[in-house]
Amino acid sequence: MRFKTVELIVEETPWTPNTTKLAPAKPEEIVGLKIAYGEVDLGRQIKAAGGKWNPVR
């Protein structure tokens, strides 16, 4: 099967994200990232920065 999709915009309004709920991660804090299949270069950069793969998550 092959599908062709389209996105339909029905309304446009200004938006300001609410940043008060999101605090930046502390340098020592462990955060989860989801890296898409095929993002080899990005995965290498993350590993070089100390990132570790968690097969459970």
C-alpha cells in the first residue's frame, strides 16, 4: 500500500509557549532522549558527550 497525505490548517492564532512549567535540565541531571533510526551521526555525538543507551526505555 502507498498513501499520500496532506495537512490541512483550519485556524491560525498567535502562540507563546508557556516556559514557566519547563525548567532547564541541570548539567548533572539525566534526561531521556529518543533518537530516530538512522540518526547515526547524532547518536555518535551523544555517545561522545557521555550518553548511554538504555534498551529498556
